[in-house]
Amino acid sequence: MRVLRLSRKELRESLRDRRTLVTLIVMPLIVYPLLGSVVQKFAINRFDPNSPPALVVFDGSLPEVAADAMLELPESNGTTLKGRTKPSGDDKIKSEEKNSPASLQDVATSLTGSETGSAIGALTNSDEGNVRPIRLQRYEQPVKREFMEEFLQAGEADVGVRQTIAVRDDATGVVQPSDFQIISRQGDAFSQQAAVEVEKRVLAFRDRELRKLLDNTQFGSAVLPTISKLRLANDAPQSSPLGAFIPLMLVLMTMTGAVYPAIDLTAGERERGTLEMLMAAPVSRAQLLTGKFIAVLTVAVLTAVINLVAMLLTLYATGFDRVLLADGATFQMFFSVLILLVVFASFFSAVLLSITSFARSFREAQAWLIPLMLVSLAPGILSLMPGVNLTLGLAVLPLVNIVLLGRELFQGTAALHLYAVTLLSTLVYTILALRVAANVFGHDTVLFGSSAGVSAWAKRPTETRESIPTSIGVGWLILLIPLFIVLSGLRSRVVPIDNLSGQLILSGCLTTILFAVFPVAITKWIRASAVQVFALHRFHVATLIGALLLGCTMWTLAYQVLMFSKGPLQWLEMLNNSKLKELAERLTSETPYLIRIVTLALVPAICEELFFRGFLINTIQKRANLWLRPMLISTFVFAAFHVVVDQSLTLERFPATFLLGLVLCGIRLSSGSIFPGIVMHAISNGLLLSLKELDPVLQAIGLNLNVENETSLPTWFLMASLLISGAGAGLVWMGRKRAKTLQPVRERSI
Amino acid sequence: MPNLIEAVNLHKTFVTPVGTVHAVNGLSLTVAGGEVFGLLGANGAGKTTTLRMILGLMKPTSGKAIVAGIDVAEHPEEVKRSVALVSASAGLYQWLSPRELMHYFADLYDVSTDDAIRRVDELTKLFDLQSFVDRPCAGLSTGQQQRVNLARSLMHDPPVVLMDEPTRGLDIVGSKRIFDFTAQLKQLGKAVIFCTHRLEEAQRLCDRFGLMFRGRLQLQGSLAELRKSSGLESITDMFLDLMERNDATTEEAMQPQLVTTAPKHEGRSV
């Protein structure tokens, strides 16, 4: 109840702000009708039967009568340009067109029903038999061959036809056939389209002449095959691809509605100087933020509703609904979409609040939001691509699921179970985003921190420190993601793809630079202690032995996890099995063993430990007794990086890599050193890469692992691995550092 | 009267890109009910940081604060119920009226509806807000906004009031109103810490004084005690003498104390 009272004040403030009202009410009431009118005008103009015909100019070699006759010919082989009735889902069209002469008058008169609907349907339907009512008319005077290009470039006609008469070489007896050259203007859509029509006429002309010739022979024209077309009626709802724009537009407008209130109620508090008063009150941040969330959500939902109503009314009034929406504008569709938009609004409001809570001013919040808006467009663009449909796997991807589901709702093809998964997963993300926002809102660094510019980061500190500031560590991590993806992709430009050894060496260099060289350079620049940052401490010999044992056995458990994860991923339709298998086969057959070991075992072991278990943990862990969050975050990031393989996403690697990462983290946090983890990582990777080489040895001792066929490992082998892993873990625990040698207590620094 | 505010050896250190800053360095003070304690010093001396630690808005690097017998670190929410913060830098919600604002803060402090209505009427009369109490705050003058700020901070009638440069930006009339009001608070038995760098005004208003310089409370006591110990007449003279004795210019005095080596315990950064 208190939260509702708090939200009442937030809502009151938001709705009294003129800027909110403009976005909420004025924009939808203006934008949609305006858009509808413009598109309607364009469609009618475009397909107006009374629009001027395309002018076709001839060079005079063909008599005028013959030229006129050619332009009025039906399609080649007697098929006709037949008009089609309005392309709505109600009509079940089944037509057979064969040798049915028709004139273009029939085409014009066949546009029944809503002229606009037919026009827009014609515009958007990619079926080649659709109406394209371009009339052709011969230019009254012929133009000499040599002047035809100039004539057309001057815009005096739209298409030119230049005929070359057949010539026979008396000496060789070879006949150079006659040729009809069709000339049009590049970049001029009307000229191009008229040229297509002229080509059809020319083909029909050629066909007719050929038939005449054949009729004078013993064979007759009947030997020339005809072409007929048959279109079957389609029971599935038909709607225009343009309908995919609608959910994207609704999503964008909902986002727009939520942005301003979110900024105003979070960063705006700091800027106005009201945040300190709020924090001084005996109210939890979670309650305050929930009140703000309710207010932002309310405005977002109102925006969504008003946009949806305005859009549907516009579609209905202009007749577009029957073309763009499968079943037209119905109440069922309206409520389905409305529920979807409410859930989306809640998700986006939470995400907005979690981002704007970091900001200390309006301008800073807007700067934070620009990347978010750009990222949010990507799923929307995905929804416009043909062949991308909502699957179970995509139904759990935030934003992508909403846009694809919206498109399928409009097309009338949405499945109920996918609808439910989309809504549930989006609600989960909403709650997570709110948790983040509640942690950040009113935090000391936002409340009291100064808005230091980039120059503050560029200035080298004067004193030494023991840890990487969070802003610098996280900043490098954020930069690392696009660098890693882009530079990995550029490998194939530097070294040919078929040179796998070269690719591996380059990959090793990249790993070294991104995960070792740069972090070390950053550490040196900010005068942080490399020993502390990278945990280059001494360790107990028990830890080393334990790491050795774990290195020898953990790969089996990771492999088994990989096998187990394939089933669920396949069910979610997110398995990219062929990629890993193909890569594994190429590795063993095309690359020398030493290169494999160095680039895929040694180098990653050293560099990844330096970064993930050294640099990153040091950035996140600010107190020695707080180990769980650094462990989980660093392991998650470690596993996420390993999902990208050769520009593809191989999600099945995530669980296995996550498991390995947890163990490596455990060793690092327990021992306070990365060296045992390096040993374990190198051995684990090395063994996985050496299975083919070790196979004869394993066979000799009666162990047929059969890893290539991707079957589970023998149970006894797994049990033995588990036992040895347990022993290794026990040794690591025994060798753990005592409390006084752990990292010193220090508070969060930015 | 018993002490309502106790600060015991408070320290606050910040880690900045250029170095570590000791904003507050071993500050201890007490304020009894019915007493106005003037926490004085130049800009950047550490006054606001001290108030934030007493209120519980900022965690001290070390030391503790006790308000109305409650340890701030252990029960921050309870402490907040007992304290009002009046800050010149506090803004108002532009689209709300003073009445709506006061009711909102009554809600934040769990004041019942009936009590809130009564308090709004009382404070409206006290601060002479009648002519604009139902107008949006956006259209109010600086003086009017400051009065509204005072009114909303006292909705829950707390025993402790922390005032951080409340006369900043006010004219003589406005400042006098603040001083008169502060004297009223004193008569009501409230413990008040009054932060200002207008030393002459503080001298007239406060019962006891604490002069801060570079994060430390350099002088503390009643006016008589300070006169006796320093041999100087006015607070202004005492402060200037303090700065001269520390061999610093006024500009340097505005900079927090900078250390060049990393301490064992690093504080929150700005």
C-alpha cells in the first residue's frame, strides 16, 4: 500500500510534465493518421489506372502497325496478364490461366473492392502473377537508332526498342540473328518496370512469328510447347510482409513513452537535488524504486495502449487492416497484442530504471540510453527478416521474443505455448532488472560521486594501489567484447580459412594481446600492484598436486556435461552441433600437435587465468570474505566468451565451460594464486586436445573412450574421474591460504 | 538535557583518481537537547560529510555516531526517523505543490494522515506559506523554496535537526527568518547542528561551536571557552588565527587533506 502511495506521487509528477503528455498523447494522435494518409496517397497514386502510360519509342525498323500490335500482345505463349481480385484472406483464389487472351482493359476493371487495399496488396505481394497495371503506348514518332540513348536520357520516352535485322554472311553462310534491344534508364523504377513489360511483349511477338513459321512447315505450330499457370487456394491466413513493421513500431513507441519518465524519476532526482532528501528518509531503496517502476510502467502502458488504438483505428479507416493483418482488426488480436505490450512495457521500464539509476544527470542518462536504444533495434530488424520464426529457444531471448511474437500475432500464426514462454521469460527478466536497479538507485557513488569526465580516466594516478578500480576493470571488459568478436572475425582476412595452423597461431596472439597484454598494461598504468591484481602469490604444494589431479580428470566431467546439455538445447532448437564437430575434425587432421597444444592449451591457460581469475576477480572482489559474487560473475563471463566459436554461437559449450570455470575460480580463491589454476587449465585443455594421440595408449589399457562418436563416457571411468577430482579438490582445500594471507579488507572504490 | 547527538572519532576517507582524501579525520562532538551546535569552517572542511555520517547517509571509514541513543551503523532506519536534514542544496519537486510535497514526506516518514494534515497546517502558518501552498514549486522564489524545504523536513517533528548552510542564497530577511526558527527549535528542546561559513551569524545563534579545518575539529566549546583559550574575541578572528597557525592560505584551506601513500583501509571514492 505504501508503495502504491509512493507511486502515486511519481505518477502525478510525470503526468503533469508537458513532455510526458506530448509523447503519451499528442504524438500517437498525429503520427499514425499522418503516416496512414501518406501511405494511402502513395499507394493510390502508384496504382491509379488513369496514371499516364509508359512511352515506348521505336527506331522505325518495325512498321507502326506492327509496333502497336506488339505492345498489345498478350504474354508469351498465350498466357495473359489477368487481373486479380482484392488479395484478402477471405478470398480463396484458385485460378488456372492458360491461353486465355485478355486485354489490359480487363486488368484495369478487375481491381474490385477497396482500391487502396488492392493497391497495397499489389505493392506488397511478391507473387509474380500479380497485377502490375503499367500501360504501354508507342511514342508517336520513331527515333533514329544512333539518337535513341540521348532521347531516352532526356526523358522524352520511358523505354526504347532498337531492332537489328538479321544478316547473313555470304562467305561463311552464318546468319547473325535479328535482335530487339530494349533500352531503359538505370535508377528509374518506372522505366525499368516498363522495360519488363516491353520485354514480355517482344517475347510474345517472337513467339507469334515462330508459330507462323512453324505453321508453314509439316510440323505446325503445335510442336511448340505452351506455358500455363495454376495457383492453388491457400487456407493459411495471408498477410503482407509489411505487417512485420507494426510490432516493431509499437515496441519503439512504447519505449519512447517510458524513456523520459524513467530518466526524470531517477537521474532527475540527483539533478534536482531531491535524491538526498529521499535517501535521508526511512524508506528502503527497493520500496522507492518500486514506486518509480509502477509510475514508469503506467506511463509506458498508457503509451502502448494509445499507440495501439491510434494505429488500429488508422489501419481500419484506411483499409490497410485487411492487407496488413491476417484476420483484420479484431478484439481478440487487440487484447493479445495489448497483453504482450504490457509485459514488454514492464520489462523495458525495469531495464530503463536499472540503467538510468546509474546516471547522475539527465544528460548522462541520455548518453547511457543511446546504446540501449540501438541494441533494442537489432531484434526488431531480425523480425523483418524472412525465415526467422519464433522458436522455443528464441522465446527466451529478451526483446527478440516480444517482436517475433508480435509479428506472429498480427499474422495469426502465434502458438499458445510460445506465447506463454515469451511472457514468463520476460517477467523473469523484469524482476532481475528491478533487482539491479534497486541495488544501484541512491547508491553512494551516484548520490555523492562527482561526474568526472574521460580525462579523469586518462590521468595517471600518483599513488600505488592494490586493486583495479571497478570502472576501469568493467570498462575494459565491456570494450573486450566487441574487440574479441570483431578481431576474431578479421582473422580470416589476414590468414586464409583453409590454413588452420595459421588461424590458430593468430588466435593465440589475439588471446595474448586481449587477455594478457592489455590487462597488464592497464595495471601498470594505474600503478596497481601486479602481484595483487594477478594473484602472483606463492602457493602450497598440496594445492599444486590437487590442481594436477583436477586437470587430469575434470575434462571428463566437462565432456559429460557437454553431452548432457545437447538434449535440452536441441529441444530449445538452439543446438549448433555441426560447428564443434567440424572444428574438432579439422583440428586433428590439419594441424600439427605442437601448434594445437601451444595455441589451444598453454596460451589460453596462462592468458585466461591472468584475466578471468586475476584481473577480473581483483576488479570485482573488494572484500576477502565476499567470494561468491566474484566467482559467479567471472565464471559466467569466462563461459560466455567460450560460446563464440568461429563467429558462431555454440551454446552447448556454456555449461561445461561454466563448470570448469567454477573449479578454476575455486582454486584461485582458495589458494590466493593463479599458478595452480594455470596448471589445471593447461592440463585439462591439453588432454582434450590429445585424445586422438592418446587413443592407442588408452586402447592398450582396455579403455575405448569413443569420444568422436559423441557418446557418453563409460560409467566406471566417470566414477573414477569423480573420485580423483574429489581427492584433488580436497588437496586444494588443504592447501588454502590462511586468513592473514588473504587479500586485505578494503572498501569499494571507483 | 541528555546528549541527542554523539560523534565518536569519526573518520571518512575517499579514494580519488589523484589520491586518497581524508575528508573527516577523527571528529568527536556531542550535542544536547535544546542546544544549537555551530559546525563551522570554510568550504571543503568536512562539515557536510560529517552531517551525512551522523544521519547515516554515508558510512564512516571508522568511528561511530549515536543519535537519540541509537547507533547509526546498527539501526540506520530508526535514526532517520529521528533526524531532519535541512540542506540548501536540496531541491523540490517542480510539479508538486508545497502541500503535496509535505504530505509526500509525511508518508515517507510514516506520519499518519490526520497528523500529517495537522502538521501541514501548523507548518504552513509557521513558515508563512499560505499564499503559495497550493501552487507548483516551480514558480516559487528562492526564499519561498527554502521555507518549503524547512517545512517539509519537519513534517515528522524529529528531536534532532541537521542544518547544512540553510541561509545560502537568502537575503537578510530570509536569513533572519531561519535564525528565528532555529531559536524556536532550541526552545522546543531539539538538538541542532548548524553548519555555516557565515561565522558572524553563527556567533549570534549558536550555544557551542566547533571549528573545522582540513577535516579536523580544531576548536570546540562555548564562546566563552573559546575566547578564554584563544585570547580572541570573535569566532572569525579565531578561525583566521587557526588558518595562520596552520600556515595555509584561504585557497589551500579549501582543499581537503591529500595523502600520497595508499592507506591500509581505503574508503569510498568520489
